[in-house]
Amino acid sequence: MPGYKKLGRDTAHRKAMLRNMVTDLLREGRITTTLARAKEAGRQTEKMITLAKRGDLHARRQALAYIYDETVVTKLFEEIGPSYSERQGGYTRILKLGPRQGDNAEMVFLELV
């Protein structure tokens, strides 16, 4: 299925999980997760940073509709977005950590470049 992975969850759970992951990534700068989740969360984070680079009121409201925390949106538009003003995409990086002990899932760091 092109575009996204279901990640073994129903639609509402998957959307809420990705929104939480994007919010945490923008707040902390780095999160630890599985490879499949990191790829999906990275896509959404790239979209949020692109909105922050635009910087207008409509973009801020679109980001607020997706990100839960207003302080994270403020940080996104005042700090993160302007720092990537010269960069044409590729705002996130995936660093592989190896398999998880319990179920052998591939663990990664998802971080902002």
C-alpha cells in the first residue's frame, strides 16, 4: 500500500501514536523507536518543519491541528523552522541501534539533523 504503513494498529490509534511521536521528536530532538515507526514519524515531522519554514498564520494553524502541545508549535516556528531555512528537505535522520532484546525488532534513533 503506497504512502503509509498500518503499523499493526487501527486508524485512530495509528494517527494518535504518530502525532505523539512527532510532538516528542520536536520537543526533545531525538527519540528511540522501531524502524517502521521512525520512517512514518519522520515523514510527518518533515511536513511540520516545512510548514514552519512557511511561517504564516495558516501554516501555524495547520501545525496546531496536528501537534498536541502549543509550546512545541511555538518552538517549531521560532527556533526549528528558521534554522532549516536554507535546507531543501531532509530534516530528520535515522541511526540504527540494533535489534530489541524481547522481540528482535530493529531499533533506531530518529533525530533532527
